[in-house]
Amino acid sequence: MPAPRLHPGQGVPGDGKEFGIQAEQPSVDFAASQARKQKVVDGLWKGLQSLMKARKNTVFPGTGTLLPGRKVRLDDGRELQGDHVILAAGSVPRSLPGFEVDGRVVLTSDELLDLERLPASVVVIGAGAIGCEFASMMSDLGSQVTVLEVLPRIIPGCDRDVAEVVSRSFKRRGIEMRTGVQVHGHSPGENGTTVSFGDGEQVTVDAVVVSVGRRPGSEGLLAPGTGVKLDQRGFVAVDQWLRTGEEGVFAVGDLIATPDGPHPQLAHVGFAEGMLAIKQILGEPAVPVDYNRVPWCIYCHPEVAFAGMSEESAREAGLDVVVKKVPYSHNGRALILGETEGMVKVIAEKGPDGRAGRILGVHMVGPWVTEQLGQGYLSVNWEATPDEAAQFIQPHPSLSEQFGEAMLALTGRGLHY
């Protein structure tokens, strides 16, 4: 297997000699890496169990089915009665016809995270957030990766300029990117499997990772007679307050379909929805989740983070906008890290005087941007203007200076841009 590709922004020098480090060719013990991953996961799970116990929450292990009248039947036959019920059954990976998951050659994200040996070559079907994360990770660890996407570009929900940065980075690192192609099937053989796609094209690899989204975990969730409704895709229908058609029953997380457009399948969104449901149960003031302004983070390399409208969606909504893009190429901290690829892009509404007004969207791609989005997220959700946000001092040297530079540039007083 080829040597892993390591990045300074990930805490490891990409070219050791440039950083004054002399070392032999590094290698990856994937089984050891997976063992550490599982240790972290198990530790977090045990910590959660301790928190539940400390707060005197009673846990019933098993699978539950909602009955009429806010009753829940466990798979061992026991029944629980509640004044309120919150459905939070989550989601599972989707599969594709002709790509039956066997955990050896055809994998989803679930099986991939349990592998003890990294495949030398792999096809990733789907170039959304999860597909790009796994493609990036496996390439960095030494796999030869081919990404197949039916849509015209990768990360379709992302701002176009940001997606293009990721696409260029992937290609430069040797990840084969094929967009606008249909996948037809695969033919297993002695040495992996041959995937057919496009107009008669084929590629032979050790494994296939199917990353085409997730479906709701609603199978077997509802007994006949409840007022909870499922849409044609199996998602639980809720209103903006997360109320189902059954009095006193809420639903949250990947399980639900929101009334006004796609629902972000993100852990932190499910957490916010859980708090919204509990506040209503407790009779406290509550505010519905604004799904158009939630924070998104994609953990590929380079990282992606954004909140609010993209330039495309803002223009499609008929808004007149001002756009500013500030690259990391002249940022001191990025130069120290050796990670200058990427940019901060801000979309603001153009005011009557032609100046930038309300901040509509903040989009980042580059080193550790998933840790930098906070002030952009707050700016979007508080409907701040660049004049207001530019007043805040950015620490130096820091990657977050680029957000401050973008704000200054939108006021017409940028130092570099």
C-alpha cells in the first residue's frame, strides 16, 4: 500500500524536511487506528451512560414501538406509558440496487468504520459530505480512490466556489473524480470487484463504499392506530415545533421531515431539536430551529464549514448581494502550518446605498475551518452587518483573521483585499 499522505494542518508535517524534521517513510497501522477510534467511542458512550444515571434517568435497553395513547412496547413485551413521547430513532445508510452490502467488498459508512484492514483501492459512490469525508480519509491513508457522483459537481449543497476548492485539492492528491455519471453495477472477482459506470466505463477495486445518503429508522417504529404519519420516504412528518399527528408525541433528528424543505441530518441539529421538544414539555419559552441557518461542517481535507445562504441560493431567491472572498494564502498562521489552500467567502445583502448590509452566508474551506465557523454562524443568525462584525478584534496570528479581513473588506476598508 502507498505511504499515507499527511497534512500539516492535521498536526503532522506534509514535507518533513521543510519543517526541519528528518524521518523515515511513515506508515499506518490501520487496525491500531481503528482500535483507538473504538476506544474513544466507547469512552464517550460510557460517559453518556454516567450522565444519564447521575440525572436519575431510567434506561430500558431494547427496541421500542409506539402504540396508540402514548404507550411504548419494548421488544421484550414490556409496555411503558408516558405523558409525552419523543421519537428519536435516527437513520441508517441507504444502499443501491445491485450493490448488496456484504461488509467485505460492498460497504456503507457503518461497515467501513469497523474494518481492520484498509483496502488498497476503493470506489466511493456519492460525493456528498459523507462520501467526500471518506474519500479524503482513505486517500490520505494510502488507498487509491475513485469517486463517482451522478450530479454535476461534488458536495451539491455547498457553495460552488468552496466545492471547487475541494475538487481541485482531491484531483491534485490523486483522487479520481467523476461527476455526472450513473453507476450501473459491479462484478465481483477473485481480486476485488469491477464497477461499471457512465458510458461503458469500468474500474476494478478492492472495495466499494456506497455513500448515497441515509434513510429514516422508522421501520417497525409505529404500531397501527397512532396519529403519527410517515411521508412517502418513511420520514416522520412534524410541524415546526416537532409535533407529530399524535397529541403529546414529538419527533427529532434524522427521523423527521420538516415542513419547509430538506432537514439537515446533523447530530447537532438533532440535539437542538431535542432541547426544543423538552422545553415545550416543561412549558418553557421555545423557538423553532431555523434550518436555513444551521452550522454545517465537513471533515474532509481541506475542511469545509458554512452557515446561511450560498451565493447561488441568495441570487436564486432574488436578492441583490455583495460577495467577498479572502484566501488563506497570505494568512500568517496558515503559512506557519503550511496550509494555505482555501478561503473565507461571505455573502451579504446589498443595501440601497450599494454597501454590504445584512450578512446572509459565511462559507469557509481550508485549515481547521470547522473550528472557525462560530463567529460566522453568529453573524448570520444575529443578522449582523459587516460594519458591526468588523469592529471585533481578531487574535494574531490566527486563522480566524481571515474572517475579520473579509468583514473589513466588505466595509471597503480591508487591509489586504
